[in-house]
Amino acid sequence: MPKHIPSEHYTSNPYEIVPNAHVHPDVEHHDHPEDTERYLLPAVFSSEKGFTILGKYPGPGVYYIVEGEGQYEDTMKSGSSTIVKAGSVIHVEEGSILRWHGKPGVKGFAVFHVPVAVKSLDEFVVPE
């Protein structure tokens, strides 16, 4: 059943997932049937100062960039770099390892189809 998420949920209570990159955990919902192996994990992100983050994806997903600009590199494809701007939609395959460089002011949202063992976007972060 669709669930309305008030804007306060994705504009308040942010926390830094890495320096200068914020996620809004109030958007992360974990309602799913007990007999399921995977579920949809939504995420809202923003950065006022710019950031770099390395992420490994435990499931496929889609990003939508709402404001600003950034770029990502597929670490498995040497030399590949893609610039994304407001309005960009990015599909990420399960197992991908991407290095993101968000410019100041980038905002967006995403949804990932992950195993139920994954509880948060935090689990995507790979320490460098």
C-alpha cells in the first residue's frame, strides 16, 4: 500500500553517512512480509558542501538527482566516469562498486532492492 512521506521526514533529522554527505533515515522503512527475502529500501540524500563516497551495492537500485550535479566512477571499469545533473536517472546493478563525487548542493533520492539483512544505506559504504 502506498505510504505518504511528509516533507519533514526528508528535510529534518539528517545524519552524515560520510563527511558532508547526509541521508535522512526517517525515510527508510522496513515494513515487509516475514516470508520475503528482499525488500525496497528508499533513501533521500543531500550535501551542502560536496562529498566523496565509495559504495558497494547489495542489490539493484535507481537514483534520481533532484538538484545539483555530481559524478560517479564504476571502479570495475577503469577510466569510466559519468556526470549526473538534476533530472538524471541512474540504474545501479547489484554488486556494483561506485565512487561518487557530489558537488555542493546535490540532492536526490533512490530506492534499492536489497536482502532483508540490509537495514540501512550505511551498509553500502566501503571504507577507503
